[in-house]
Amino acid sequence: MTLSNSAALANLARIGKLKVEPPDARERAGLLRSAALRLQDAQHPILSLESRFNLAYNAAHAAALSALRVHGYRSENRYLVFQCLEHTLWYTPQQWLLLDPAHKKRNLAEYEGDLDRYCQLAEPGKQVIEPGAKLPLGG
């Protein structure tokens, strides 16, 4: 038996993994605007690979967080925000798991200064922003 998307999110809140917070249309619009600008900036070859990757990763996170906010939740855990795409944008596990390597690379770069020079830059952001922008603004 599988939980509905809203029941799964409510369960995550019940166990303290998500915080319940009313949707805010202005916040969501700002997150999507930020995601789109970051993704656009990540395309500039004049920037270092590290900067471009950081922009693309943060674009994906902002878009995924905006989708979570539409449903009335927030998380301080970046990876959980991506995992919740299964319940917010109806991603299959195979779809949201595509963000797993980007998250791991981000953590290695952020905490250990190690960035894979051959990482895909824009795909993590694009795969979340495009479907996320189609959700109603809410709040």
C-alpha cells in the first residue's frame, strides 16, 4: 500500500522531517525567479566550472523548494527537498535520483573543496524548474 502524496508529506511533517508552513505566492515566485536566473547564469562559459555547477545546483534546489512550499511544507535538509519531488512534482524515484550525483558533488565541493571537473552543469536545474513552474502559485 502506498501513501498519497499529501499523506506522505504530512507523515514527514509528523515525524519532524518537514515543517508545516502556509504557502506564500510571493516567496514561491521569488524562488522560481531565482532558479531561472541561476540556471541562465550557469550557462556562461566565462564563469569557472565550480561557479557554474554551484549556480545550476542551487537553481535545482530553489525550484524543488518552491514545489514543496506550494504544498505547505519546508525543509532545512536539501536532500529531503529533492526526495520530496516524488510527492510535489510527482517524479518517479528514477527521476529525482538523477539529482543525487549533483547533491553528492555539491557536498564534496562545499565541505571538502573537491569538484568533479566533468560534471553536467545545467541538467539538475532544468529538470526541476520546468515542471515546477507549471504548479499553481498558491498562498
